[in-house]
Amino acid sequence: MSQNKIIIEFKNNEMILDKKLSINDEQALDFSEILAKNNIRYVLFSRYIPILFGNNETSEDIDILIQKISFEKFLKLWLEIENTYECKNSEDPIDAYNAYLKNHHVVRIIKKDNQIPEFRIKIIKNEIDRFTLKYRKKVILGDRNLFISPFEMQIPSNLSRGSPKDIDEANFLYKLSKDKLNMKLMERFLSELNIPKESFEMFLTSQ
């Protein structure tokens, strides 16, 4: 666990998080607010989520899943951020959209004065992605907020990857939220990812 004290309050479809913000947290909030300002529905997922909640790990990437957007909407976002951020895939917004984002490849964005974190943006591709975006959770940090993948999705996703690190992160999130989880939703995600109930019980509930 992190040395910084973290207080979490679960409230309906929101989580109120009281913590000392890291540089990555500040960057995640900044970029999330830009997406929200441009009416782009998004959800942060993967490695950053357990880190946000105090797991003592590091990651240089912040993964972001967004709704399908038109090139016009992507260009508007590009023009707004191009003085502060840069795309590592391409300097051309047409290429970044058509060759990467539209084809479900990750578009990699960094802040010009800070190479870390790298925002890895992709659009929804399948039912799992749509579920993740649909059931996203709002995390409130002081007077700011961002949206993350629900723990009910994040935990099965970690289990499906199956590495020791992924399983440790799944355990961390499960122990943090087990009394607040929507188990019906969790079971739906487990089923979608073909994770047997026995595996879930073995890796999490028996810990």
C-alpha cells in the first residue's frame, strides 16, 4: 500500500476519494477534463486504476477508452491540445484518426513538457468495451472528477490476463470494494470473459 493515507467513500454510482494527488493523478484529471469539455464520453481503465486507489505500483501509461467519434470531433480535440500535447503515432491528425483510432489501434498522447504519463487512447471495439463505457464509475477528488472502469469489470479483466501482477491487482481491488460490488454485474463480466466461477473463488474469495 502507498504511504499516503487514502480515504474512500462509496456513494451510489460514485466514489469519493480523499488522497494526496500524484503527478499522474493531476495529469489524468487534466486530460479527462479536456475530453469531457469536448463531449467525448470516456473511461480510464487497466493499470492506472489500482494505482489511483493506493496500490503501491507504478505505470507510465494511462489507458483511455472513448466512444466512437467522427473525424471532425477528433480534429476539434486535436486542435485544442496540439500546443500542449503531442501524438507519438503521427504529426498528422488525419493519419492519427484513419490509420490508428478508426482501426482500433492505440493513439499515444503525451504532454510536451512531461513524457510521462503516456495516454493510450482507443475507441470501443466490442461488447466488453461498450459495457465498460456504459457502467463507468465517477471518482470525485476534491472539486474535480474523472470516470473509471467499474471494479466489477476491472477485476475480471485482470483475472483474464492472468499474470501474477494482474492477479495481485485484482485482489487489491476486490478487498477494497468487496462489500460494495454489484455481484450480478461482476458475474456478467466474468461470463463475458469466460472466467469460471471456480477461478474467481480460487483467486479472490479464498484469499
